Amino acid sequence: MRVKNFTVSIAVFLQLLIIDACGSGQNNSWDSQKYARHGQSQMMDAQAVISQLPDDKLSRILDVGCGTGTSTQLLLDRYPQAEVTGIDPSQSMINYANHRFSYNRRVQLLKFSAEDYIAEKPYDMVFSSFALHWIPKESMPLALKNIGRNLRNGGILCCIFSSSKVGLPFQRALDKTLSDRCFLKLFSKFKDPQVFYTVDEFRCILEKEGFFINEIGYFFNKKTYLSIESLRKWVGQWLSYSRYLVSVSHYEYKKFMDVLMKNYMTESKQVSGSPVTWGEYVLIAKAKKTVDK
Ligand SMILES: C[S@@+](CC[C@H](N)C(=O)[O-])C[C@H]1O[C@@H](n2cnc3c(N)ncnc32)[C@H](O)[C@@H]1O
């Protein structure tokens, strides 16, 4: 896939499992079971990017924010001779991935964040899908510094992550829902942990940490969900406002998601009952490590 600013669009038809979405998440912590059930969309995006990575013979790959191991599995398939280390700070995610790869000698899983992992031996490639926007802004330079330290000279960094949805129907629906009198009070203490970068901001940070950028840009990620319920389940596992609500009360969570989905249908001018479309920009950066920092 070629990445150009705001140009490449992919249409993916998803067949999501219809399973109860309400898990037992805590504030901003990950529920690996729920993610495994409803995170297929992230998997398809990672697959599209991984299939376009160079054919080089890589022997060591680091998957930063490996989650349940979906991206790790895609890397193992793409590079059958490589060993893959997955790191993730979430115990729930690491437990899930450990179970998944318990018999696979090519995989090593470690409970670390990007900011605190230093490997004994450098990697040929560092890959990260849908994880870097969860790193606090002040920690990002350290995370990238460590990623650089963990890469051999000339090694590849490939990352894909969410970007701001400002101007898109979903953000309008979210803003409308958050300003609803019913929810204003509930969110008074909430702080969204996600950090979104523009292409220029992220280019700047990468260059400062000694990376040479091969490609950087957004692609417009357009998908069709079979129903509003499938879209709701997918949104429910990453939207931090909804994860915050799960720990407040099951009733408030349900009410919030009902209103949010209703507002989304209105803002995106869609009629309920038919397949539901979704669109967002995703930031992709491919870079090479050039200097030791
Ligand atoms: C949306 S999941 C993506 C999982 C997987 N890469 C995939 O594509 O399915 C985001 C993951 O990022 C992890 N994460 C959050 N903060 C992180 C950090 N500072 N360093 C590394 N991973 C982090 C979370 O624990 C979570 O498992």
C-alpha cells in the first residue's frame, strides 16, 4: 500500500462476531478478551501495512504494544524465519498473548512499555500497530529513543496509529454526546489518554531521534460494518470514554453508547438498519534508523 497524505482509501467489509460487548474493564486498562473479540478492524489495517513491508530476510523483530498478539502473528507469517518479541505494559494483554503462543519458540513476550524496554541485542525491525497514540506526550521522545536504541543501524521502524477525528462525523457525534447534560457530570474527572499527532509533528519527533523517514502520511480508512451493533462493539473496545464508563456503571455505559451511536448515525447521515459506514484517518510512518542517539 502506498501512503499519501489523505489519499489512499481502503474499503473493508467486516464480519464481526455478535457477542456481548460489556466487559469488566477498569479506567483505561485493556480487556484482552473484549479486544480479541472486537479488534478485527485493527488486525485488517495491520495486515494491509505488513503485507507491503520489504521482503528482506529479517531475523529479529520487535512488536511494540503487541496486545493479544494479533500483530505478532501477522509478523510471524510475513517473516517465517524471524523471531518476534512482543512487548506490552498490560498484564491482561500479555497473559492472553502468552496463552496464544505458549508452544511457539519463535515468540518471546515481555511486560514492558516502549519507554522502559531495552533489549540485549538490537532488532532488524520495530513494528507497532495502534499502540503509540496511547503513550503520554511527554514520554514519546523517550519511547522513540528506546525504539532507536533497540534497532540496529539501518533497521526499519514501521508504525501505524490513530489520528485525530476532528472534522469527521464520529468526532461531532462524540462532542455532542459529551455535552449532553446526562453525561457532563460523569466526565468531569475524565482525561483522554490518547495523544494524536499531525504528520509534521510526528516527522519532527522521528527526525529528532535520528530516524530517516521513508514514508509518512495518513490514509483514509473506510469500512463497512454489518450493523450499528457491530460498529458499537468495535468502538467500545478502544474508545477511552466508554472504557472509563464501564468502570463507572454498566447502566451509564449502555446509555452513553446508545446516545453516541444514535448521534453518529445522525452526523454521518445514515439510516439505521442498513450496513453502517465508518471513516477515519490513520497515520503511518516508515523510517530507518540512521544514527545512534
Ligand atoms: C489497540 S491495542 C493494539 C494491539 C496490537 N498491536 C494489535 O494491532 O492488535 C494497543 C496496545 O498498546 C498498548 N500500549 C499502551 N501504552 C503502551 C506503551 N507505553 N508502550 C507499549 N505499548 C503500549 C496497550 O496495552 C495495548 O495492548
